[in-house]
Amino acid sequence: MSDASSDSLLLRQCRLAHQSADDPLVDIAIEAGRIAAIAPHLDRPTEHTLAVNGQLVSPPFVESHIHLDSVLTAGQPRWNQSGTLFEGIDIWRDRKQNLSLEDVKTRAITALKLQAQQGVLFVRSHADVSEASLTALKALLEVREAVKDWITLQVVAFPQDGIYSHPDNEARLEEALKLGADVVGGIPHYELTREDGVRSVHRIFDLAERYDRLIDIHCDEIDDDQSRFLEVVAACAIRCSCGSRVTASHTTAMGSYNNAYAFKLMGFLQRTSINFIANPLINITLQGRTDTYPKRRGVTRVKELWQSGFNVSLGHDCIQDPWYSLGTGNMLDVASMAVHVCQMTGLEEINACYDMVTHHGARTLHLKDYGLEVGNAANLIVLDAADRYDAIRRRPVVKAVISQGRLLVETEPAQTQWH
Ligand code: 17E
Ligand code: FE2
């Protein structure tokens, strides 16, 4: 397979990620960018054939939470020594003084390519809008357009320094929506006071309604058990009956709430259908920094939220930035970390962690047309794995990435030779 512009493509002998081991392998026919048929033995004329040979075929990974404006800046202008969220924000405040459109676009596209070659075709990125020129946002809107033929990017207007911490930030957030940001963001736990935090959540819901946008709030990303903005988000979602359009990202304080409060809160949350995003790679390193021992994990209650039926997805959050100097862009690294940190080691739980970087992320992003079904856009990946569990355990290479019906990338697994 090499002609990347083929109109019709047949994938032979695919093991679908969500089928069970005894289901038969299937062929997948792709025509004019769509999945035209899925059945055990398809016999139809096709321009190109890809022999999958029983390997895993999955819908693409969904990166539901990343900050593409800050990727690949670790160490600029200095390393995060304390490892805390707050030192990260301070370092970024210095770095963002000399952003240019070119700087942000180059780094963002490098990161998107890194992710796409590892099977990510849908991304939600935050763009910091608490700086006068809105360079990060403008750059990511340009990137959204530049990459749209091979990867779908959603941009969140994210007021990193708070909406009320600076007299101009509220207007900057609204300007970002006028410029075309897809999603309204916020950071209530970093507003100057609790009252400002509550007010910021109300303002975010107002703006989302006025501009008809989704909501994704960095919410309670702190170990403080008194950080309780999730209840404000829940209240607003109950009142607008718009919970499925709302996402609470991080919510790490939930890991520190006492069970009596968490139990009551869960009841309120049940009256909404808000989405949750956990970022286990970075929050396992950012949180717990003021603890001695025992040391908290600082990750939200992923397992309990999932068991209660909430839509939970997982994000990378960072690739080499002031908050996290590591990161490969591989969503299986994220899922693997969730399995460990959230103790989701039951087989169904491991499979759920795979779903959190695929279907659940798609639901959070309100993607239409996602999944391996006839009629949907032909976005899919071939993994050198037997099933979802094997994929998370070994994190193997994504051998082929098909985007909008077109073969976008192929990667050969490494070969080992014993002598
Ligand atoms: N900004 C923030 O508030 N929290 C984070 N985890 C990152 C940036 C990466
Ligand atoms: Fe984040």
C-alpha cells in the first residue's frame, strides 16, 4: 500500500477493537472517504487492498485535553524545579511574553504530527487567552484550518491566569470566542478569591450560551479538599440542562474530598450529564507536592465516576512543557498510567481505559460520525495488537493510520534479532 490518495480501499481480516475474541475477522471497505461495508468476506472491486492479518482495527485515538500552545517548551526559560502547577504557570507567564504566531504554529503542528502518527485524529487543545495579543489562540485557530484535511482540532479559549485576576482578561476571553474558539474554558480554583471563582463559572456558562459554544473548565486542579468549584459547575449544568455540553477537566481535588462530601456531590452530579477528563500522566507528578507521607495521588475519582455511568475520558495535557517535561503523545501511555494510578486493573476496567482514549473522548468532543460503523467517515487505525488489553499492556506501534478514507501514515514495528 503506498498510493495515499486512493478513493477505494479494502482492509482484509481485521479484528475490531470492540469485538470479542471468538467473533470472526472482518473486511472493511472504504469508498469516497466513508466506511462502505463491514463483513467477514467482502468481494468488491477496489483500487487498493491492505492486509491486516488479524491485527486490531480501532477507531482513532481522541486527545481530549492538551495544551498545544505550550508544547515543546520545557526548560524555556527555566526548568520547573518544584514540579507544581503554580511554578508551571509562572514559567509559562515568562515564556508567553515572546510567543509569535510562527513559534506556536510550528510547535503545535510538530506535536499534532507526533500524535497523528500514533493514531490520534481528534484533538481538543486549550489556548491561553490571558495575554494581550491573543497570539496563542490566533495561532491555534490557524493550525485548526491548516490541518483540517488530516486531523480535527478543537480550540478552547482558556484564561490561564484567571478571568478576574486582570482587568482585561474577561474581555480577552470574549474576544477569543468572537475570533472563533470552539469551547469556553476557565480556571476557578486559580481566581483570586473563592467568590471570583464562583463568579467565573457563572460567566463561562453565560458566554457559552450567548455564543453557542461547548464548555471545558480546568476545575479544582489542586489537592485542597476545600476547592469545591465542581459543585458550582454541577449547579449551573442542572439549571441549564446542558450538562452534555460541559466538561470538568482535572477535578483532582475530588481525590482529596472526604467521602461524605463526595457522596453528596455525586448525587448532584448524577442530575447532570457532564463529562470528565483526567490527565493521569501529569497530575500524578504535579499533585501531592505539598504532602510528605502518606502522599496523595492527586488524580480524580476516575473509577468511581466511570462506575457511576459518567462519560470519562483521558488526556495527555502536556508534551514537554513547563508542567511536564516528558510525554510522547501516545494515548496508550495515558491509558496505561490511568490503569495504574486509578487501579483499574480488572479486565473490564482496562478495556474501559482504552475506551476513555477513544469513544469517550469522542463523546466529550461532540464528534459526529465517529466509530467503526458503515456510513461513518473512514477514520481508523491498525494496531500491532491482539485486543484492547494487549494494546495497553504493550503499547505497540500503530501500523497504519487512515484519515478521511486516506492512508495517512504507516509505521513498521521494530524487529528484534537474537544471535
Ligand atoms: N495549565 C493548567 O492550569 N493546568 C495544567 N495542567 C496545565 C496548564 C498543563
Ligand atoms: Fe490542562
